[in-house]
Amino acid sequence: MEEKAAVYCRLSQDDGSVGESGSIQTQRTLLTQYCKEQHIGIADYYCDDGWSGTNFERPEFQRMLEDIESGKVNTVIVKDLSRFGREYAQMGMYIEHYFEQKNVRFISVAESIDSAKGLDNLVLPFTNVINSFYARQASTKTRAAHQARARSGMFMGSRAPFGYQKDPDDRHHLIVDPPAADVVRDIFRMFADGIGYVRMTKILREKGVLNPQAYFNQNNPNYYKSDYWRKPFDWHASSIRTILENPVYLGKVVFGRSKTKGFFDKRRVETDESEWIVVDNTHEALVTQELWDTVHQMMRAKRRENASGEVQPFAGLVKCADCGSSLNASYDKRKGRYTGFSCWVYKNYGKSRCTSHAIGWKTLNQLVLEDIRRNAVEARRSAQDYMEMLVSLHTEKQKAEVDRYKRELKRVDKRIGELSKILNKLYEDAALEKISEDRYQAMAPKYEREQASLQGQREELAAEISKSDKVYENIEQFLPLIWKYTGITELTPYILNELIERIVVHEKVVGADGVKTQQVDIYYKFVGCINQRRNGGCTGEVIKEERGQKVSHTA
């Protein structure tokens, strides 16, 4: 039977150390010469350049299999077994089973393996195992090298994220790509302003803004050989969410957000945030930490767009005082406006689980607007007095707790010291044979367990005490935020999410005089619920209903 040989060559980045003797061109030359000497006809050359030996989905390898199936090829020749692959199970399946079933002769020149002479020697399986082990070692070393580079702040991605480009002088450093960076900033700002994913995709499409893939292709025309993206202005919610979730826009290098499932299973899976390598201040940020925090607070809320493509400004902020669930917003489609809020649990499960906690949209909106303006004016008028008021709110109620923590910490430290002395004495007595080994083993573990438990308590107490030291720091962060909104006339999703952590609505209460009141607690970021009357606790806002009219004031 006439031999029709497939000359197969492969080289990957992991094989970089093989040098010129292992290059694709060298493999072709050597195998061509071998076929000429052995009088073997060559059907075609199949060369996978840049493909790992553990991946058998290589394009040229798959083309070779297709030609085997069609009868174009009946012999496969490689320079050595490592060029064929580096995963012994797959290699054994192809060489010892598939090729035999298809009557395909297999030749590996370096190891003098020829299936026409039999494959029952030990060279083939042992060589395959060694090559597989080499691939695993190379993968481990490569991963460790990438992690080390990432920890030093080097960007390790193959492509720069949308909004950046690789520095021409250092491919591991990102620099701002102005046109794309402007789009990223617009996306963050639109989201903070309450524009939902669907409406945002429409806005970007109508403006003729290239999506990330199309923008990359426009600036790198030779990267993809085919017409990879046919609709350059099609934006999808997933693309926007990917941008909003990427910490790279804070000026950080983040490595390890995903990984392959296994050594041979190359499907990528998300990793826990605790496994990420994060390095700050490696390149210019496109968004501020404040904007990032505001956007991500909004992303955590359930945000549904209304008929006009806008998101309810209070989404995720308004909570029930009794069950803790969110209050649902009611929307009048005919009038095109929101009308009020009510407890989600009550709405879905009835009185057996909670009560309505209903409050009108205009009432809550006006209440929060006035509270923000009042605090902003007070903070502007006398910043020092306002700061002292905030400090007193926190320190008065925390002072007793902190004092208790300190007393407990002192007791724990004293006992830890005592246990150290006891254990040292026990060890000396055992060493000097004043007590038996059995006696020592019976007593020491009990003291060691107590000491370990106390060390854990000590860390918890120290953490609680350190929280009190952050009061001034938190207040200093809050003041610039509230100052910005002295003269605001309306609330926006951005203002609400930048300033407020949550709004807690209590159930209405009917007094002896028949007047209904409803308490609303507004918790601001960094400082919590503010009570400007300094009566020792947060009572929030109270709404009175008298003869159908609602009046709000600070309790």
C-alpha cells in the first residue's frame, strides 16, 4: 500500500528552551529528509505553532485527523513524542488505539518508534508519562512566575482592558486610551445616575459608540483574520456589567479572577475574591473610589427599569424596620410616576409575617431631601460644632462598651501571662523529672487549649477597640460628601447612593389623640443615623398625619 504521510510539527511557548533544534522549520526539514531516505511519500505538512501539547484541539492536529478519516493520510510522522503531545492518556488513546483502528502507521524518529514494528516495548509509555510530567511542571512554574510578576504590579493580560492600552515601552504597564476611557467614565456615571442596563445599551448604540470588541478590532486589524464582530455598535448588558465590575478602573492590577478547572480541563471558572492578587496604584485610575462604591452599592440592589428605562432612585435603600426586607416601590404606568412603598414580605405573605409599613413616594422623597439639606447646611455653617456632635453621638454610646472591652482585654492578657509561666514551669519539672511524663501530658494540653482560646478572644477584643479609633476618620470622610449638597433641590440615584447606607421605615402608630405618626431612620454612610438634637439616640424622622396633611420634622 502506498504510504501517504502526514508530517506533524508542534511548538509552544512552554517548549521555548528547545532552541533552534526544535523549531517548526527544523522539524519540517528533519522529517522531510527522513521521508526521503525511507522512501515515504508526504501527503501534507501539519504545523501547530504556539499550541500546548496538553491540548489536542489544535487546529492542524484536527485537520490531520480529518484527512485520516477521508483516507488522504495513512502514516503519521513526528520528530519526537513530545511534539505529538504531552498528555499520556490522550497520546496512548491516539497511538495505541485510534491509529491501529484506522490502519495508520505511527513513527517517532527520535525514539525509533515505528508501529509497523510493534508498540509492545516500554519506551512509548514511559516517554509519554515523562512528557506529561514535564508539561505539568512547566505549567506549575509558569503559573508561579505569573503570580510573582502580578504581585510586583505587572499587568499579565494578553490584551489591555477597554479604556487602556499597553505601554509601548513596557507591555506589563497600562496607560490610558483616551477615547475608550471616556466611554468607561460615561458608563459609570450613567449607571450612578440611575440609567439601567437596557436603556444604556440603547444610548450607546444611538450615539454610535463602538463596543469593546469592535473598538479593539478597529485598532488591531491584524489580530483577528476573520470578520469577528459584524455589529460594531451592538452593546449588551453583560459587556456593561463586565466594565462596572472590573477593579482595573480603580488603578489596580488584579490577577487570578478566574482559573482553568483542571490541568486538562481548560474551561475557566470564577475564583473567590480571597484568591485574587490585587496591587494598588499600578496605573492611572479612570474612576474614583467614591464613584466605584456608589455604583457597587446600586448594583447590589434589585434594580428594575420602569417603562421609560429609568431605575427607581431609592432601589435597595428603603428597608422595613420589623422584618428587614426591602420596601417595594409602586409605579403608576398611566401617570408615569412612582406612588409609594410597602413591605415586600407583607405584600407577598400577608399579616402573618409582617405589616405594610406603607409610605408615600412624595412623602419619603421630601423627608430625605430636607434631612440632607438640613445636615448639609449645619455642616457648612459650623463644621467644628457639627463634627463634635457626630463624635458625641458615637462616643457616648460606645464609651461604655470600649471601657468594658479594655477591662476584659486586661484580664485576658493577665491570664495569658499566667498560663505561659505555668507551661514553662511544667516543662522544666518534666525535664528535671520532678513530675512524670504522663503527668505532664495530662496537664499541659488543658493549659495550651485555654491559652489558644484566650488568644482568639484577645484578637476579637483588640479589633473591637480599634473600631473606636476610626470615628474621626469616618467623620472626616463624611463631611466633604454632605457639604456638596447644601443647595440641592431634587434627589438623584447618585446622591442617594453616595450619601445614604439605608432608610428604615417603621409602621404607623395611632396616638391617643387619633393622630398617626410614622418614624423613618436615615442612616448615612460613615456616621450612621444622625440625631441633631443630641438626645442620646437615633430616632430619625417622624411623619404626622393631621386631617389628611402630612408634616415631617426631626424627632
